[in-house]
Amino acid sequence: MDIILTYANFLLGSEDKDKSRPVIIGEAPPPHSAHLRGRRLLANGIIDREGPSRLRPSAATTKVRK
């Protein structure tokens, strides 16, 4: 984790004042997850849950075969 943050800060440069933009955006959680949104790692080192929305259930997994 430290290596990724160091690399991200190097890429942004010291003149960049906006350190709250996403550096890494995680994948969307599965349909059965308790979380509504995926995680993001921001350039200032904060991790939040403002990433992609939870996936919708697939029609193939919700149909009942007879």
C-alpha cells in the first residue's frame, strides 16, 4: 500500500493542489454484497466507498428452472 501511494504522489507532482481525486477505483461489489458502492483510493491516502455502484442481479441467476 505504501508503494502505491508513493507512486501516485510522484505522478501527481508537488504542484498539484487537488490531492482528493481518485488514483485507484475498485470494482463494483457483487449483487449480494452489503455495500452499495465500490472502494476508491484517493491521492491523499484516504479510502472511501464512493466508487462504482453495486452490480444488478443477472436474469440467468434469478430464474427458476422447472
